Amino acid sequence: MVPLWLAWKKSASQKAYRGTATNLFAQEGRPIAYRVGVMIEVPRAAACANEIAHEVDFMSFGTNDLTQLTFGFSRDDATSTWTPTWSWEF
């Protein structure tokens, strides 16, 4: 799995990963079944996940990083400052 994938155009690199893996396994004489995936951790990648999905075998969404980058705060910041007040409003 490749971390911090940004956009679908980067998927050309996936072909290089696959080629390298295939060649390495052929050299070793030990074919191994594998899948190539990406970690969706930034809002831009989440916004174009439908395009990325056509190029990879699987995607994993890093919700903690997505939350931090979308809203601009960390989990520690949120729990110590505004979350206690905000949660009582509902």
C-alpha cells in the first residue's frame, strides 16, 4: 500500500510498482500473488477517489488524517478545546 496518494494521475507510478514487483518475483523464481493499493489521507485524494479506484486494487481511507486536514485541527486539539462545549449543543 502506498501512503499519501494525492491524485489519479499519480497512478502511472502504480504500473511501475507492479512492473518492479513482477520482475523481482520472476528473478527469484517465486511468484507471489499481491495487490497494489493506496492510502487516501488527504481531501484531494478523497475528492477524486472514483478516478483512483480504476487504477488500483484497493484503497484504504485514513479518516484521522482526513479529519485533521479537512478541518485543520488534531484529535488532541479538538478534545481539549471546543468538543466538550460543542457536544452539549445537541
